[in-house]
Amino acid sequence: MENKYILHTKRAIVDLQSVEFLTWRQNDDNGEWWVKLHLPSGKEIRLQMKTYNEMQEIIELWEEARGE
């Protein structure tokens, strides 16, 4: 798989294979989606997505990177 990394705000690159699990929710104020990538260290990477489809794409990329 080629896309197993995510560039996060030009400050960090996240290896999707190292992400243990994801959580997400919709922001009630503006309809955006917030996604957290949970790492083995206990830290998390937070992403903001404008649409449900963008959020779903992150989930699919993570599943592919993990071989699921």
C-alpha cells in the first residue's frame, strides 16, 4: 500500500500502521468531523475534516494500512 502515511499540518507525518484505533465525532456547531488517531504511546493526533466523506476516507486508509 502506498498511502500509509498522513501529513499532518506540515509538522508531522503519521504512519497509519502504527495507529491503534480511531475515534470520531461531528462538531455540532459547524458540521465538521473531528477524528483522533490514537498512538501506542497514549498520544493522539487530531484531524478536522469538512465532510463525512473526508472522514470516511481516513477510516478506509487506516483499514487498508492495517490490512483490514
